[in-house]
Amino acid sequence: MEEKIALSINDILEKQFKIDARGYRPQEVDKFLDMIIKDYSEYERLLSRYEQELKSVLAENSQLKNEIRNLKSTLSVAETNKGVTNVDILRRLGELEKIVYGEEHN
């Protein structure tokens, strides 16, 4: 993603403009560039936070997919095994709900 961003905070901060007789007021340019730098800083902070959240969500998603795969396998074995009762299956589903939704979901 960094390849798509042309300017860094330092690029903006260190930018020097040539001034001619009819040029811009340096104070106004500096004030505006300061606002841009502030926005860039906030974007970088938010982007970093969202990237970490995304990694966390993807890891949790992968873990839950594996858990579902395991439970489907267990359920398949249980269906072929006549000795397993509905109570056993309900207990296993309850355990899955605890894992997926947390202990307080009851």
C-alpha cells in the first residue's frame, strides 16, 4: 500500500515553495500543510490500528473455521455411531457455543 502513497509526513513538512511577487502567503501555506500533516498522522494511526484488528479477526475466523470442521467431523462420526445420543451432540454444540460466543452467552 505504501507504493500508492506519494507523500510522507516528512515530505509535506519539508516542502519548500518558491515565492514570487504575486505568490501565496507563507503563513497560510504552512498552516494548511500543518493540517495535512495532522490528517496524515491520524490516517497512519488508524490504518495501523485497523490492520492489527484485521489480523486478529482473520486469526479468530481461521480458528473458528477449524473448530467447525472438527465439530462436523465429530458429528459425522456420531451419526455413524449408534451409541452416541442426542444429549452427547447437544453437549458438544453447547461447548462450541461457549467457544464461539463466550461463556456469558447462555
